Amino acid sequence: MKTIKLIIIAIFLSVTINAQQFMPESKYVKAFLDSRTYFVQDNNIFGMYNSVIKEAAEKHWKITEYTIINKDEFNNKRYVPTASMIIQTVSHFEGQEELGVFTSLSLLMGKKGGDINTMPDIVTLPLAYNDADYDDYQYKLGLALVYMQNHVKWLDENPDIEDKALLNHFKNSKKNTKDKTLYLLKNEMSEEINTISGIKAFYSGEVKFVSKEEIKQAIDDKDETVLILHMVAPVRAVKGSVVTKMILSASDAEIYYFDYHRVKGKNQTNKFLTSDFEKMNEINE
């Protein structure tokens, strides 16, 4: 698998590490928009990824024509500069691999020579720490695809934007959530906010504890009333590891909240924090 290096604040951004540049070159964005996209299956034929990504593509991939291929077919397509590929990759923080390795979903362009480590990276979205179970993220693959398409459109509309502006775009993507219902998994909440009454002490918006199946259904239904938490957190609360938090609309993956923290102890665990609800509440006031 390709290793994508991630700068800490840019974990959810498209990343091409070339002289420390975040932005993919506009020529690659244009090439992608004119390409056929190949969804690369996993080698594990007994796993669930292949069937789930196929279903997610059928329901949510609209930006280009696409074909599902296996790894052998990918080994041919990766040499073709006019071909784009959606593939699972491994990613880590730039220079801080010890703080976490992630399973990510990457949109890559083919390249002459076929070196997967230098294929142009249009956008990479971390899905989970690589020690997490597949069930911890597979139900959100449809939303991941919608997010990636939105990001490519934004890149196409802002071809000359600088790296700093790109970072600010994500950091400042905070919106009022009071007219939406936030779907949550109880096991992703820190101890003091793993009940509705606990959350209400810090946040006045509507929340609902649901199952992963209900989250997937809201995404597939493009429910405009629902927000989804996409949190990438270590399974174990390893001190110094990073927890990233992104709240997205179930209907179109619009960003309503983005933040991250390092695991430090009881008050900054590997969970969603009271401070996150407090920050969201400030936006709603």
C-alpha cells in the first residue's frame, strides 16, 4: 500500500508531499475530471470491503464514469496518466509515524512508471486508525465518497489558492447545527457525555444515539436533517496520539465542524469531548 504523509492540521485534506505542498497541481485535478475512475478491490475476497465500496459507488459516485477492478487490473491501470483510482491506502503524520498509522481512502491519478508512491494524490481521507475493526468505518464509505467529490469540485473552483488558505478553509468550516439532528455512537463519546442528559449540559442542539446501520441509512437516504460524526481516534488512548473530529451533513457531506486534539489524559481521551460540544454551542448562539 502507498504511504501518504499527513501534516497534523491537514489530516483530512488532500495531501501531496512534494516540497511540503498540500495542494495537488491543478492539471491533475483537471485530468481527474476527464478520467474514468477505477475502484480498486481489496485482495481479501472474504472481507466486506469489496461489496460495501461497490454499493457505495453505485449510490454516491457521480463525478466521473467508473469501473470496479481487482488488484491485478490496478497493476495495469496505474501506469495510465489519464486513469484515476479510488484505493485503500496507509497514511501517517509527517515525521511522526509513531503517533499513528491510518487506513485511508485515496483518489490517485495514474502515472508513467507506475510507482504507487509517486502517483499524484488528489485527495486522501483517513477512515480509521489501522488497528480499528473494519466495522468501525465501513458504514461511512458512502459519505467518504461524497466528501471526496465535493473536495475535488472545490479544488477545481480554486486552482490558484495557497496552502495556508486551504488549511483555513477547513479550520473555519464551522456552521450552525441547531436545526439538525446529530447522530452519534455512544462508544465514541467521553464518559461525561455518553448520555443525552450529559450532552445537554454542554450542547443545546438535537442529538440521538443510533446504530451504525441507522447512520448508513441516513447517508444513503441523503437525509438533510441529519449530521454525522466522522471521528478518527486510536483504539487505545495512547498519550500524544491525535483524535480528529469532523461533523458532516448526511445529505451532501458539507462540513459543519472540524477540530482535533491530542490524547493527554482523563480530560482529553480518545473520544469526542465536552469541549467539542461547547465549541459547537458557541457557534449556535
